[in-house]
Amino acid sequence: MVNLNPMTQVARTSFDEVWFETVFLALDRLHDAVSEQSPANISTIAPAEMVGWLEDIIYTAQEAIVEIREKTPDQTMTEAEYAG
């Protein structure tokens, strides 16, 4: 088996609706779990570390949004349009 570096693997990822739905559902399940019980009971990592990961995810997602909007200005959807 050929080992690919992480950037090669990312480049080969299909960022389709299934991928986005999977990411969303994983975060939604996390939200449901922490709403129902202590974060310490749902993960082997410390709550502060969970928060750190989530902050990194949010930051990265926001940066991706900026890049997408800059590179496709004629197709950009505003937050208000998205909300419906």
C-alpha cells in the first residue's frame, strides 16, 4: 500500500454533499451528547481540549468561507440568503 502525505489525501477528497452532511452530523451528534451529559463522560479527551479542537474547526471553516467567497464572488451566498 502506498502511503500518501496528508495534503495529497485532502486533494483527493471529494467535498460533495455527502462529505458536508457527514461533518455536520458528527458535530450535531457531539452537540446532542454534550447537551445530555457531561463532556467528560463522552470522550477520552479533556473538555478543554474538545473546546480547543472545536475552536480550531470553527476558525478553519470561517477561513474556508472567506476563500470560497473571494474566489467565487458571482456565486457567493450571504448568511441571510442561506438562512432563508
